[in-house]
Amino acid sequence: MKTSQAQLNFIGVLHGDIQDRRDAPKNFDESDRVGTLEIFPQYKAGLEGISPGQTIVVLFWLHLSNRDTLQVYPRGDKSRGLHGVFTTRSPVRPNPIAISELHVLAIRDTYIDVAGLDILDGTPIIDIKKKLRE
């Protein structure tokens, strides 16, 4: 099988107060942390239709994650035994993509204030999508 090169364009960066992975909530649905998605100006038109009160799905590139780990203890609980990363939401994986459902608090030009963060400050944003069902 031939593999090809892919190009990934980051659309923005996250600003929040989570500086260390140990301080991050285990998942977005367990978090009340707030922060701001800074979307780069060239992607501003793509924000049309996002409004306060809405839930959006945000894909992040976990740029600081280990990409060589293939087995983890779910949520760090060794009593559960090792699991393959593809059966977990672990941030360490070959392609460190995270998905979070974030509640939109406010929009200021190309800045989206959100609640529900479980991602480190400075993490690149890959994409934003509409939540499947609200």
C-alpha cells in the first residue's frame, strides 16, 4: 500500500489556563474550564453562523503528545490493565488529534470564548464543526 503525504493547516490556537497535562480535566464533559479559541484572520468567514449558547466540536492537534505510545492505562488506572490507544481517548497516539465539544460563551471578531476546556494553552486548532445533534 502506498502512503501519501498530507498537509494540515491549523486554523487557530487555543488560549486557556491549563499549562500542564496533569492539570487538565480527563475529558471535555467533565470540565468547567473556560478559554478562547483564536481563529486566524484568513478563516474569519468560516465562523459565520456560530453563536453564543451553541455547542461546537473542535479538533485540536496535541503538538506536545508522544506519538510512539500504542498502549496506555485508561485514565491512568493501572488496575484496568493496558489498552490499545485506539480504544481510549488518550492524548498519546500516532496522530495526536483531540476532539472536544465546547459551549460557546461569546464571539469577538475572530475570538470565540468557550467553556468545557480539557486542552493545554497554546494547542493548535485543526477544525471546528457543528455538533451533530443539540
